[in-house]
Amino acid sequence: FTFSGVNDFNIKQVEDAGMKAYPSIFIGKGWMNGKGEGDESKSYPPSDLTVNPDPLFAYSASYYNFLVQFFTAYAGHFDYAAIENEENSILFWGGTADEYIRIVKTAYKAIKDVDPNVQVSNGGFVSSSFGLCIADDYIDNGVTPPEEAYDLAIAYSRAANESGETAITTVEQVPFALGNQAIQDNCDTITAIIAGIKDSVDLLNFHFYEDPDVLIMPIDWLKRRMGLAGYAVPLISNEMGQRGTISYATSFDHAADVFRKLVTATALDMRLVVWFATETVGTIAPSPDKVNLFNPDGARRPAADLFQNVVETLQN
């Protein structure tokens, strides 16, 4: 491999601005797995992924060697690294939950072998997953009465409100949604991954675009699932942002929600938040309702000034 291309350029730009890059490491599609443009997911497990670990390269020699070369070349440049992205979404991960767990174990060993100061996390669970998965878990295990679990799912769905359409608004809709096999599979994937990556992550990563009032829900639930698996690591989000319209994005209401999210995350002891300020409004995207801190011409919106003030205050 050579390291004189886009990675070097991007990392240098970040570091010249006084920051540090936080990479998400993708296997992708290509030489490691033989996948190509016709395959629907963005990333797949390598062809040489084994069931039983090797003492040297864990579950994949090709993936282990790639990461060793990558993190040797960039030793000292990264404080954090995420393994893949939204691993419970078919858009991003084309393997099984168990294959992802073996990928994380391989990545953790490879990265720690060459740059042990890097803190490793999973890729980040999809933001809109949590309401129904929390309700399902709480009902199945008697954590709360079903009616309370239904209310939690409705509150989370109302907060998500993707593309202006609230998916679940009534108690009757919750058990119907929980009967959907795809939703059950998604919840099973998340819980299996949380349990399986014990001892192979320094941080547990989730994505969050919902209302700040419901941020406590995934935080409490992820801590619960880690506890059931017998471990506890700090929670982070390398993709926290906001949904809305363009008129909302340019308003002080947007700034207020940014403030509330950052302060709530701090109050709930999250280790790290990376604000994901992409704007998808008016574009063809899976979630065409995410707003930026800046206008398309780069001018600051009220939320950008607010974000800077809060971050500088909290970091001090």
C-alpha cells in the first residue's frame, strides 16, 4: 500500500486546522472480499474471515495486515477509530452480526498491536433503531409494564419524525411494529453485537439525530445491555446531528436544540460527541432531513456560533 493519496491530504488538512482526524475504517468492496458495484451494501467481510481465531491475526489475515500497515503509517495521528459504520444497517454492512463481531475483534488486535493509544469503538448504531428495540427488550424482560414501554417507543418515534412523518403515534401501532420480522432482526443484531464485542472496544458508539429530550433513552439502554453482557465502557457518538427543514436550520430554535443536545450529552457522562453537520434536505438520501450548522455558501447559521461557544465552554 502507498499512503500519498487522499488519506494523507485529508489528514493533513484536519491537522493543519488544529484538529485530529477520527477515522471510520471500512473494508468496503473490492480486493478483500471480491464484492463490486452490484452488491447493495457499502462494506462486506473479507473472504478469508475464519470462525476460529488465529493467535497472530485473529479472524482475518488480510484485514489484520491491512490495518497493521494503515495504523503503522499513521501512528500517533489518531486518538480514536471506529470500525465500519452503522453496522446494524444493510446499507453499510453486508455481513452478519457474528461476522461483524469477528471483524471488530480482528481490528482491535491489529490496532493495539501497532498503536495501543488509539481508542477503538464500533461503527455506531443507527439513530432511529432505539425506540422499538428498547420497548421490545423492556417488555420481553419485564423491565417496565407494556404500556410504559409503548409510551417510550411513541416518544422516541415522535422525536425522530424523519422527513416530517411520525411513524408511530398510537399504542396500537407499537405491538404491530414489533411483530415486523425486519425490526426484530435489527434489534437482535444490536443486542448480539453489544454482547459480542466485549473486551474488543474501548468505547461504545451510537448515532443520534432525535430530540434531546429522548437522548437519555439510548444511553440508559446501552448501559443496560453492556451490563447484561458483563462490561461497561464509556459511551460516545461520532455522529450526532439534527433533523429538520431549511427554515428550522436557520432559526434560533435549531441553535437551542444544538445547545440542549451538547449539554445533555455532557450531563449524561458521554465521553465524546462528534457533531455530524451534513445537510441532506432536498437531496436523494436515506434520511433527507438532516441540517447543517452552516449555509451552503459557508456562512454561519445561529447554531454554528452556539456550537462553538458551548464546545469552548465545556472543554474548558
